[in-house]
Amino acid sequence: LDRGGPSARGPPPAMIDNAEDRNRHSAMLDQLGIDQPLWSNMTTIEDAKVFCNKVGYPVLVRPSYVLSGAAMNVVRNEEELKGFLDLAVEVSDKAPVVISKFMEGSEEIDIDAVANKGEVIAYAIAEHIEQGGIHSGDATLALPARELPRDVFLALKDIAFRIAKRLEITGPFNMQVLRSTDGSLKVIETNVRASRSLPFCSKVLDVDFCRMATLSIIGLNPGSAIAQCDKQQELPYVGVKVPQFSFKRLPGADPTLGVEMSSTGEVACFHPDKYGAYLRALQSTYMRLPKPGEVVYVTLPDPVLGQHRVDKVCKAMAMWQSIGYKLAAGTADVQILAAKGVKDVTEIAHNVKDGEPRLKSDAVKAMKAGGIQFVMELSGSTAEISYICRRAAIDFSVPLVTNIEQCTVIAEALQRHGTSEAVVPRGNFQEGDLVEMETYEEVMDLKN
């Protein structure tokens, strides 16, 4: 279109290419002095192997010009590398495929913003509940990002402003940034378009991002909402957006999360803190939260993913148990939990062998019979036995969690708000249980 002569509204097409082309985007970040995960443009499979061995596995294979993370994959060993590279090249055959170091344990942060001729006029900074590695469309977003230190918040704002100026953005844009375990901020990508979280940001901050973007693109004066956006961490409430999935309608699909998007919808709810908002939002997706005394079945992370993950889940299971839930697990996991101090876990073996009917598994039988009310399949494994557990939960309508951070935050949230009728209604409402603000102005008046 650009070469053909039509006038394009918004950022120059060449600048869109600088954002979408993984190689050019990474080179631009290097020129700006903005940190990013170590990366390399793939030229040959041998060069890719050398780079991966140099930075260490896992790595992330990222094709250019794709939506929803298509053909993007986390590669954990050399055996997986060629297959995932072939898939990325097939999807993105005319644009570069970049390999970057996958930053395990990092917090992911979303920035949604609107710029006019390279100057940012509105922005929102939201935290993911899940760690990096989950597509932002499948992630749980909390806005405002209250738990970010102010200096980190301002550093993120500065990064967004500098990139908007370099790309000469007019209109909406979206960024993903990792906050690594050493505290450094590393940009993953910039999308010169509206993301699906833009309306959510508008609602939470009471700033009409879409209107401002439209006015900017058609050359009218959109004004600036920077002063209001600068105060977002002071808001007396939090909005949490959770994804909604259609796995029930997709027989055989593996209900697990990764770098390629799977969700088909989303719901957002509000509360004075992120824990209450999270529980409300989960229930709005028709997830039934278990009652104290009901059985929660857990599978621990695969040891190859690191002992720290196992330890994190064991700590979360102790919390689930302390607030009144009965725990169940397979034989080996019961022993590991006991060694970590989590006693009195009921053994329900998940003992189906490859090729056997899944109802050979005691755990699957219990799900079907209603003996398990909540499943946390946290193995992180693609093995058939792990898939069978996940899929059985979906097929027998048992609520399923597959992410370690979600498992932990749900436990913390239930500990804080599990007995509140205003957050987790059990049919025992009392007058005064539910206090809601009707408008943004009411909330700000109450704060003042």
C-alpha cells in the first residue's frame, strides 16, 4: 500500500515494519539503549544451535508479523529446536525469525498507550498475575499495577515514551516488558495497534483511549490525559481482567497455557484490592470456586522444570490446606508434599497407562463421580498422562487451573475474601455485605 501511493493514516508504514519485523525491532532497542533479552536473528540451524548453547536453554522462537503468538514457542532443548524453527519459518517465510533467551521467573508487564505524532498522550501499566511465558491475551491483568515500585513504574513510562517517539506513532500501541528476577526491565515486543486490553484500560482509568486514538489518526486534537494516567497507582480500586476459554467446545484440545493465545473472551471485575477483583472475575467466567471442606486435587510440577517450582506449589498447598480445603494427589506427589510438611493429603492415583481408557485412572473416576471439586494440574508436562488429567477436568466440568502463579494467588485471595458474600457469594447475603460505587467520580470523591 505504501509503495502504491495511498495515504496511510497513523504511523508511517515503515515504522510499523520497524515494530513488526523482529530483527529491526531488536536492533532499534539496541540503538535506543533499551534492555531486552539476549537475541539473535536466525540464519541457519547451525547458527541457531550455537546461539542457544551460548545463552543456555530455554529460548523463545519468535516469527515476525504474526497475531496471537502464532508459531511462537519456548524451546527447552536442542531436540525441539529444529521442529519449532521449521514451524516458525513456515508461518513467517518472508520475515525474520528471531531467537531470544527465555527469561524464566520474570514478571510480565503490559503497557497500553496512545500517541500523537510520537508524543504519548495516555498510557496504562498493568501487571500479569502469571509469570512471563503466557500470551498476554491469556494472561490475568491487574490494573493499576499497585505492587510496582514507583521508580519501576516511571522507568516503564520512560521506555514507552522513547519508543513511541522513535516509531513516530500516531494512534494506539501496546508493549510487553519483562521485569526479571534481578530487577531489570527487558522489552519483548511493541505492537503498533490496539490490543484487546485497551477497552479494559479505558474503563479502569476512565480515559477514553479509543476516542483519543481515533482523533489522533484523523488529525484532530485529542488533548492529553497524562496527568490523570500519572496518578493511576493512587486509585482506590483495582480492575482484574481474566481470560475465558472454549475448551469444553473443542473436544480433545489440551487446556493448557503458553506463548500462543488460546482464549476466546475475557471478563473484568473491580474490588478495592486485586484479590477480591480476581475472585469476582473468575466466577464471572463460570468457574465454581470450591467451598472449604471440598477436595482439591493437585499434580506437582515436573522436576525437570526446577525444584523452585515444586517448592512454590508445596507452599501454596499448605495455604490451601490451612484455609480448610482437603488435598488429594497421586502417590509420588503425596510423598513429596509430606516431605515438605504438607501432611494428611489423600492419595488418589492417576495411574492410567498410554493407550488405556482414561477411566482406568482413579483420579479421573473421582472427577467423573464428583469426588474431586477442583483440579490444579501444574505439571507443566506435555506427557499423555498429564494431558489426560487436564482434559478429564474439562470434560467432567471440574474447574481447572494449570498455572502455578494462579494457584498461589487464588489461595491468597480465598484466604482474604473466601468468606465474604460480596466476593464469593454462597447464598448468605446480609444487608451491607455489598458496597459498590456507581461511578468513577463517586470513587474519587470518596477518596478525597
